[in-house]
Amino acid sequence: MADLLKLEEKLQLHTKHREVIWETPDHLDDPLPILSADEIELRFYEQFFFGRDLEPYPVQEEAFGAIFQGENALITVPTGTGKTMIAKAGMYKALYSGRSAIYTTPLRALTEEKYRELCDDFGEQHVGFATGDYKINAKAPIQVVVAEILWNQIFSNRQIMPADVVIMDEGHYFNDPERGYVWEQSIIGLHPRTQLIVLSATVGNPQQFCQWSYLVRRAPMKLVSSDERRVPLYHKYEEEYLVDRAKDLFHHGEYPVIIFVFGRQQCFDYARLLKSCRRFTTDAEQKLIEAAINPILLPKGMGETLRSLLMHGIGVHHAGILPAYKRLVEELTLQRLIKFVVSTETISAGINLPAKRVVFPSLRKHVSGKARLLRPDEYHQMAGRAGRPQFDTEGIAITLAPEQVVQELRKELADAARSPYKIDEAQIRRRAYSRARTKAQQNDDIIWDQEAHQSLVDGKPAALKSHTKITAEQILAIGLPDLSSERLPGEDLVKAEIEAKERKRLEREQEIAQREQEKERREQQRALGKRGSGLGSAFTSLSTLLPTSPEDTPPPSTEEIEPLTENTQQPPSTEEIEPLTENTQQPPSTEEIEPLTENTQQPPSTEASEPPTSTDPSSLPVNDAEQAAPIAETDDASARIEDTALHQEAAFTTTSAENAVAPTVRPARSFSRWPEHERKSWIEQAMAFEKRPRITEASTETYHDVVDLRAPSKQRKHFKMDQDSTENFAHLAGLPAYMKLDIRTIIDNLFLEDVEKREAHKILVKITANLKAMGVLNERGIQEKGELIGKLRGIDGPYVYYCLMEHDLSYVQCRELVEYLVDHDVIQRRLNRKEEDEKRDWIRNRLRERRQENPQITWDDVREEYEREFPRKLEWIEELHQRFLRLIPHPELHGGKLYKNTWAQIEDQQQTFVEFVLRHDLEQEEGSLFTYLARVMKSARLLHEVTGIQEFRKIESSIRYKLAVIDDRILDEIW
């Protein structure tokens, strides 16, 4: 700790640390006093609790104590436990101590709502507001911003703290696949002196997150956690029909109810099933519903179906309906006019729609065509919607048994009741579930029962997990290290991957050549009319694989001849190869010993060191994909140990060993042929080598004399703390990430396992190589051109840059480019369905024919044949994309794009939104179409802002006015 404090003192000379006392503007009549910590805490309680005759919850008191003491904290509590009040404590502390605070939320609407609330509490003059294109009172000490604003402030000016207190509300957005990187990278880059407060709903394994935060920031984070809900939640498993349960809930006034199903079509199926019940609305309620829906629902498409359901008191909510329809269902439900909402699980993520009860007709969902049960985190996310803090004293989540089980149970119980014998309900129930389970297995399906339900109830919520995806815009926005003096960790991995792909390609070519030769031989036999016996044919086939004379026999390669055989008794002596040790001052030359790589061909000696006596399996190295098995007297286990040790040594180990000796290396494929005593000796060496001391994240070594053990022994440098720069230490253990905030540091500190970090490092190397090939980066990794790439968030920036540099785009070409870039293929694939169905049928029939001749023919082979037979003419944008892919060394990073002309069809044919929906039978996908067009609109707007090309502005305006007819909020730029 003392060393870290000294380091921090030197760091203040190296960076401009912001510690600014906020000055009250002259026009304010009531300047704020600067109070002591005790006075701030007392005044906070008086203003928000004692003065309102309220008492804080116990978990709130614990959180207040940590905040007023200046601690970093993760507060994870159930919904309705007063997280916003905890956030206000952090802002109150900053305001009355003369400091600044930033309060982030994930959504613009939520940001505006919190801004208005905080203005009421602290005064408009003390609160500012900012989104990507709008700011209010930018110099106020409290800033309410969307999360991306904080990310920009951290990485745009790394010498200055964005604020003294940072509060991240809805911190579980860390798990959002698209935007979670904003929360993760902001935490990594945040200055350790900034007090960080993360507010979240209940998450799994929060202590692990606190530990990660400490490792990346070197600032402890306290956990304040509670599972106690303000409204208790109970779970029930019932063997009833949905219709019967819905009638009972409505009769007892237990509504609104959310019914969760796992398919868009199922939403309407269950809604129509409920519609068979007696109407859930009164005449007065119907009049109110009609007045609300008339201005919003369209007379055609999905609007007509929704109208009849809403008038009955039933709502439908999923991603396939229009946003205006979803908002209408939410508002009517909050007014208790809608009694039942049938929804997919998307309603449970980020939408404020609590209910009195939640019902699960099924615990099964289909993912990629395969059935599985819900995970505990999924179940708890949805079940947590039951119970409204303002209205309910309890929430109940009801799970219904499989319908076929309920049907059989009722029938058997009715038959048994008429029998004179005693009824064994438990046995009847077991038989019913057993038959249902057997039938489900036959149909490749899955069934659930009370035990499965209880396992979900007892399961833990989802833990926070990294979702950062390394992209070109992130690399350019964050920056690379100096590549002239530092190698990226993924370079060796990418090289090995390329070599593996090349080997597979050659093997594939050889296989194809062998197939062609075999096919040609059979055709020659048929042409000559030879019909030999089975033995003769077999002999002929064998003869084609063997040389006909000794002169034709090629000499065996070194890879085909094993250096050792099972009869070898004497291993090589220690004079042939010396073992590698960390204490070697003069490393042997390459002629004396080969480096430690998996491709080493010469077997070294095993007599270089004394084998350790311990054979504890726990000391074995761990493989990237799975944990190595305990030591076993088998060849496979030994080979896995060898491969694992070699891989770990060659890839990502930083060692600090004084006495450990690196295990000698033999080719993996000959390992199984070693004599038993040699194999045992090598395994023991590998175990000892893996036990050597290392520098780890938790290392307690001093930093006054640190050796960079990553470098070769001749190139190792000893860095002293009296140097001006601290960048030499940023990659070593014990230092906060912000001290060397480049993209490599970001990856090294992601909330991921090591194997996942390696994959991220591989992506980094590939993107960097592509940018170098385009001339965007020089050999040092410094950006020389292509500034717009770093500004195009969520868009394939390198391809856009290439397009704009190669062509002066017309309006039609700009339109093609924007649609090509949008990653939303649902609508276009439906439009292309007829063509795809014809293609699939042709491939299926052709595959059946080809396999009669060659059973090894694959679907991909026949698909290639189809593409040769029926080549599709590429559009302009696709041809340009193909040229771009030929330019870069790693084209796979920019593939997977589908040509889309959805907006082009609507615009060229001058169709309205509804006309296009009806023409292409998209009633079930109105929401998906709206979402797609909104994404095209936003992408066009971003391209216009970055490039200034007016054609993109015209595209954005055209779509905006087209969608405004469907939802007038689009004019307010909500999307």
C-alpha cells in the first residue's frame, strides 16, 4: 500500500488530476454552503426522511453509510427498494462538499425523468442534462446523462476526471449485448479517486464483480446487497388449465396479470384462448379503452386484431408489434383497464410494467429449433414483475403444469373416483408425468414438473458478464500501444490460427482430389466394361493407393518417422540438450536448443532435473477449453498435459522463477510411444514447472525494482520508481488500468476468463492488420487517416471509409449502402423467402441424387454447385464489398452482410407503411419492419453527421416522415 501511495504521488506530476471546487454562479441568490461529512449526512436525513415523516429501509441505511464515508459501492437490491434515493445521497454529498457528480442512466426517457425529479430536489440551477445531441446547464455540479456521455468523457480526455462522484443507475445493463461495453469500459477507465456507485437490480455473484472492480481500478468496492423485496414474492406450481386459472384470478380481482409465453405467434394463440372467456371489461371501461385506441390503432393490419382483444380486456406485447401499440398496452395496463397481458420475455427487460400476478403456462422455450427449460436468471427476471410496491402487499408467480399432464390427471382421477378402490393420487400423478416425459423424448421435446419449477425458484439471478466486442471504431477511439516497441498478445495466436486453416485447406483439397481420382477411376472401369468380383475390386482400389515399383516410393518425411519407438530404452543425454531455467544468464543459441513451441521436433533429455515427489493432480496446468483431467497412467492424459503446458508457456504466462526448470519438450504425437519412465519423468517436470512463482493480479511484490519477465533474458530491463513516466508499469500487476488506457489494457481488464480474453486479443490483431492494409494505421499503430471510422458507432466503419474513398456516391448508392450496413435481416429474409425456398428444394433434391454416387457429399458441396449453375448477379454494393474483402488480410471480420432493398422498394413504389405490410403479408412483423426502418434512419443520420453528405440526410428525412404517420413520436426524434 505504501508503494501504491508513492506511485500515486508521482502520478499527480504525470497527469492533471481534477479536483475542482464548484463555484456558485454569481446570479444565484442562495449559494450552497460547504459542509463537513457529518453535517452533510444529518442534513440529508432531515430533508428526505425526517422532514417527510419517513424511515429508510435497513439496506438504504447501509448504503448511505458507505456513500457518506466516500466508499465505492455496488448496491444490488430488488425493484422497489429505493435505489433512486440511494443515488440522491451520492449527489447530495458531492453538492454540499463542493464537488461534482455524474448520474447515468441507460435510456434517454429515463434520463429526462430523473432530471426533472432531481431539479425538484436540488434546484434547476444545480442540475444539468445531456444526451448525444442535447444539453442543459452544462456547468452545473450535478449532471444527469445517458451512459455513453460518460464513456466519451473518460476516453476523450484521459488526463481529467469526469467527476468526483459517478453514479451508474440500472447497472445490470452491464449485461446488455449491444451496449454493455459502455458500463464495463467506463469502469475500467475511471480514475481510482472517483467515487463509483453502481445501482442494480439483484444480480448473481456480486462479490465477484466487486473483486473485478478492485483489480482494474485498485480501489476497493463495498457490496451492499439485499434479497428482501418491499413486496414479498411467492411462487406456486399448479396443475390447472390456463383458462380456468385466468377466470379465477379475474373473479378475485387479482389483476393485472402478465402471461409469459415464448413465441410471437403463441402470444396471439393464448390471447384468443383467453378471449373465449367472458368479457373482462365493463361497458364504462370499454368506452375508455375505445377513446384511447382510436387515435392510435390503424384500421388495417395488426390494428384490427388488437382492437377486438383490447376491448375484451386482453393486451399483446412483443417485438413484432408497433412501438405505438406496445406503449398503448402499457398505458392501459397501468390504468387497470387491461386485465391480462400476453407477452414474450422482452417485456421483462427495461419496461416499467409491474403486475399483481405473473403466470407461466410453460417453462419451455425453443432456441435455434431446440427445446430447453428456462434458466433461473430468466425465470427470476420475469417472475419479479409480480407485485406492485404502490398497490400490492404480495406478488405471486404461478407456473402451470403441462396441458397434456393436466388433461390426463383429470381423466384418471375422475375414473378412479368412480372405482370402489382407494385412490393413490401420488401414483397417478407419477404415471402421468412419466408418460408425458416419454412422449416428449420421442418427439425430441422436453417436459417440466414441480421439481424442475422448484429448481428455478431456488436458482440464482444472472451474474454480470462482459459483452464487449472489439471493433475498429473502439480501437481508433481508445488507441493502440506503440507497436514499434510492443507486440500485441494475440499475434502468435492469429499466426497459429492461420497455419491451422491453411492445413485444413490443403487437407480439403487433397480430399477433393482423391474423390475426383476415385470418380475418374470408376468412370474408366465402367467405360472399359470391367466388372470384377468384390475381391478384385478391392484389390484394384488398394493398388491405386500403393506405388507400383520401389522407384516410385517417396522417402518418408521426418514427421512420418517417430524419433522414439516403444523399444527405445535410452533417452537422449543431458549433453545433447540443456534445460531452460529462469536463472540462465546467457541463453543458449538457437543451434543448441529450439524454443518452446508445439512444433519442436527434437526430443530433449528428461534427466536435466530431479523429479518432484508430489503428484498432486491439482498442480496440473489448466487447458483453455476445459480443466485438465487428473494424472492418469494413460497416453491420452499424458498428451493432454503436454499440449496444455506447451500452450500456456507459449501464449500468456508471465513467470518469475528462480529454481524452476522448464520441462523438456517432445513432439506431442510421439509422446504415447515414449517408455513409461520417460513419460512419468516429463509429467513430473511439467507439474514442477507450473508451480513456479508468478506475478499475478494479487501480487504483493514491491514496485521499486520490478523485472519485466515477459522479455527474453538478454533484453530484460529493471525499471525504477524514480522515472518520470509510469507507463512502463501499466501492464504489470497492482496498478490501475487508467494509467495506460489503450485498447490492449481494456482487453486485459475485461470481466472475462483468460480464454475469452485471448479471443478478444485475436480480434484486436486482425482488425489492426486490416486497418494497416487500408493505410489507416501506420506500423506504430498510430492513426494517419480515416478519422470517420472512429465516429461510426455500430456501423462497419472501415467498409464505409473504403466506399467513400473509392466512389462519389449518388443518392441511390447511398441508399444501398445504408441498407447494406444495417444488421437487421428479418424483413428482407421474409421478402426473399420464395427464392430461398426454391433454392433449398433444388439443393435437397440434388443432394439426394449425388449421395447415391458419393455418400460423403455435403450440403455445402451441393450449394456451391447451385451457385455455379444459377449465379446471381451481384448488386453494385455487393461487388464493391467483394473488392473491399480482397483488399484486407482478414475479410471474415466484415462478412455476413445481406443485400437489402426494403426501404428502396417502399420509396420507389411510393407505398405507405401499411400498404407494404399488406402486400407482403407482414402483419405479424409490423414491429420488426418499423424497427428496421428506424435503424436505417438512425444510420443515415449518423453517416450524415460524420460525413456531411446531404444524400444521407435526405434518406433520414424521408424515412422519418414516412414513420411519423405510424407513430408521431418519431418527429420528436425519440428514435
